[in-house]
Amino acid sequence: MIRLCRHLALPGLVRRFVPRLPFGAAAPGGPPAGDPPEVRPGNLVPESHVAAMFDDIAPVYDRLNTIMTLGLDGRWRRAAVAATAVTSGSSVVDLACGTGKLAAALAEQVGPFGRVVGVDLAPAMVELARARYRDLVQLEFRVGNALQLPFADGEFDAATIAFGLRNLADFEAGFREMARVVRPGGWVVCLELSVPRPRWWGRTYHELFRRVAPVVGGLFGRRGAYEYLPASLEGFPRPEHLALTMRRAGLVDVSYRRLALGAVALHRGRVPAAP
């Protein structure tokens, strides 16, 4: 009954908290043409609803990701690992870790003398990750909020977040918190969905995504959750805007590259050296 109520309630939550925003040409000196005129500073869906939704889809999450990315998600995670520049013995925190795939890839990179901590707001995701990767001694998972990490300043060599930034209530605060727990000179890496360019292709892609994702989710009884997924792109910062957000959060040497014909963006920024 609880699961059914979630499915029934979620589409309404999507319409209420993630309204559809029109696309339009930018004014001179403003954002590039084709960008949404209004950019959200964070996710408008309450954290409790987001956590409940991901608890519900945890059992099918990996299968649906593989289907909807045509199996390319593994390649994107490898690119994110490479962007951290971590080596044997390094330490990394992975936020919004989900079922732990990126955290596990990072654990393989740092080896048994390194340390990787995966943090996620959804307990069911963390339980699955712990069960799946219990043999990796350098890897641990915790339930926690990415905006209030229980770690000391500069505790890690790098921080990552993959396909989870859109779920944070404040994007800039998320980057600030990642930068806080990374040592000076370490990298903060963000792998996230985006909307391709040029504008005609971006609009076509988004419309297809909006229609296809709920259908695929419905095959696994999770249609409502996968209405949220494309809706969460409405008003989400374009890659160039997200780079500016990272700089406002105090990161330097910020850069990004587009993957999958622009449907995914990989950002990274360095924590500045101590003055």
C-alpha cells in the first residue's frame, strides 16, 4: 500500500515542485541561446520524498540505468574515476552513491590500502551497496546527507557525485561541502545528465527522454519515479552554468566535457591551495 501511494503521489509532486520551463533565446550578454531563462539553484522536491523514491526503485535501479543508457554508464563511470586522478592508497568520498557502482570502481583504483566512502540519503540503496561490495575492505557505505557530511575538513583526496547533483536541495552548497572535505589540490568531480546542443537536438532529446523514461520505468512498476527523472532536468544548469556554480563554490581550474552527444556532462574542479 505504501509503495502504491508513492507511485500515485509522485507525478503530482513532479508537477508541483519541478514545473516545466520554456526554452528561449538569451538576451545580449546573457546565457547562451537555447538555455532555459530560469535556472534552478537546487532541487525543489523535498529531500524526504527523494529518499523515499530512491528507496522504492533501489531493486531495479541498476537494470533500468543499463537499459536507458544503452550500457554506456560503465564507460562514463570510468571517465569519472580517471578525472579524480587518484592512485593507490588515495581516499575518496562518493556522494549520492546509490547502489555503489562508482564507489566500487574508485575502490578498485585506490586498492586495498586506500579508502572510499559512499554516502547516500536512501537507506535501501546503501543496504544494497553494502551487500554487493562487502568483500572490498577499502570500501564502506553510510546513510547521510550530501549537504551535511560527517567528515573533517580536507579528509579526502577527491570527491565525486554521479547523477545525484540534480537531487540536492542546493547545488552550490553541495559543491562547497565536497570542496570542504577534500584536501587542497584534490579534485571534485561531477558526472551528471545534461541537455544536448544545438537547440533543436536538445529539444528533441528532452521530449524523447520525457516520453520514454516513464514507459521504461513502467515496465518495472516504477513509472512515477521515472517521470521525475526527465522532469528533474527542467531548469537544471547547463554545463557552462554548472561550471560557474563550481567556481562560486570556491573551486579552481574548473573544466567540463560533454559525453554521449551532450546528454551527459563530466565536470571537475580543484580545491585551491591553502593561502
